[in-house]
Amino acid sequence: MGHSVALNFADGKTFFIDVQDHELLLDAAVRQGITLPLDCREGVCATCQGRCDSGQYEQDYVDEDALTEQDLKDRKILACQTRLKSNATFYFDHASTFCQAGEALKVQATVTALEWVSDETVILKLDSSQYSKPIRFLAGQYARIYIPETGQYRAYSFAHAPTENNQLQFLIRYLADGLMGQFLKSQCQIGQTVELEVPFGSFYLREAAPEKVLYFIAGGTGLSAFLGMLDQMSASHQMIHLYYAVRHEAHLCEQERIAAYKEKFPNLVYHPVISRPTDHWQGLHGYVQDHLAPDQLKANAFDMYVCGPPALVEALKSHLTENQIENCHFYSEKFIAAAGQLEAA
């Protein structure tokens, strides 16, 4: 019995490989055409160094000059010495081209639904079941969708975890003057075929100790990534705070789905935050950082994931820095609307 492994690279590309029982990670990657950098193969030079973001593994030998004790605590690994004990995700701090990894997977999909859930948000549903294998990606990652007759792609986070039948869903912000907005409004039809490239992105859920608090902070359609993460997570008693920031109450979407997550996760606390509320709004208003008290953040170690506009990401980074909050890991993905891209950090 083997294991499914995701190899994520600094250029945002992810490749999935199958690792056989007792097979070294490096050997499995090379066998499937991904020539991870190597030199000694003896656990000494650290040329094949990476980091395990999720999963269980063991290493045959690691020289103390290759990885320090702190490196090992931080789950850094040498691919030439790593054997898998479960499915896993690894990150390598260099471009995929450095190890001659191939192109992203291209798949065809059929439009099955186009649901306008607010004046600026549409849910696009696609059927890629004609692709014979399950499309593999990490919850939180994104696809590049080709806009017909434009020569252009636009990037959108999967709004779900991977499925066996390749049913895909994306939350898309409607921009009237954007290429995707124009396509969705005037050209997109049920039954139409579109092309996607998958998967991309360094924004995905890392493994965390049960006592760690998770902060999921979404700006607008950045909610997509967190829907995928919550889909992927198994029920646990881990404390999760989901903040969903939009301008108006009418822009909140997928509320029934979020309610279902609250049933699944007993310690999930949902915080919708409206920046321009009506007089009838009874919940949080303003900006997310206004509702993250420094004392609250310093009380427990936590991981903070932020997906949304650059202003949201930068405001939260500044909030942590200005209040000298260091007991956390910070992961982010910015929407760059003008370029139609996503940028992870």
C-alpha cells in the first residue's frame, strides 16, 4: 500500500506523486519525473532539503550539520532520507523548474451552474468527470480558468476539497470591466466547455497541534479557500475562528454551508464583519483587526490564514507586528484584481 504525496514549490506549482511502502521520497519523485536537487544521497549535504507541512514520516539518517535540532522540530526533512508513514505534503523552497517538473495539468470542464448569490458574487460550478482520474489539489489552492477567445487565464481558489467525481466549484467576484466578469455576464452558458490548469498555490492547510488555535480570515471571495479547508478537515475539538469580511450584509454568501460546518466543528466560532453596515446590522462592523484583541491573540499559540485583498493581508500583518505578537505562524494569499492573479506568502 502506497501513499499520495503533494510536492509544492516556491513558484506555486504543486505536483502529486505516489510513494510506495518503504520507498525514499527522493527516489519516488525521480521515478515520476521530478528530479529534486541532490548531491550526496547520504543525509549530509542538505541539498534535497524540504519541509513536511502535513503527514507522518521518518528519516533514516540526518547529519547534525545538515539539519539542526530546531530544523527537525520545524519538520524540515532530507528527501533522500525520508520514508512515508501516511499521505503527506512537502514544500521545497525553489522553483519547480529547478527540478525539471512538468507543466500543470490541463483539464476540460462543463459549466453546470452559474448562481448569482449577490450583486458582486457568482458561484461557478463545473463538471470535469470526463477526466478519468480524481483531480488532485490541496484544499486552499487555486485553478487557472481560461477565458474563451481571450488568450487569458484568471485564478480562483477551489471552494471545496478534492472530490472523487471531479465536481468543481468556485466563488468569483464579479467585476463589470474584468474579462471574467464580461464572460460570466454575457457569454457563459450551461453546457459550455471551459479549460482549467491545476493546481497552483502555496496557500493550503498545514498540520497543527490540537491545542493550537486556527484563525481563518476571509475577505470577500477569499472565503473559497476556507470552504475547501473546512471540507478537508476531520471533526475535532480544535478552536477555529472564521472571520468573513465584506462591505455589505447582502454580500455574505454560503451561510447555510457555514452553519453546517458549525455543526461539524463544535469549537468553530463564526464572525461575519461588515465594513459598511446598514442600521439593521447587529453583528461586528468595521475591520477584522479591530476585533482581534492583542491579549486574546497572545493567550495561545495559533496559526493565522488570511485570504483576500492586499489591504486586508497587510493590515493583519501590521496588527501582529505592532502588537508584538510572535506566538503564531502567518499564511496569506492576496487577490490582485487588476492582474487576475493570486499571490501567496
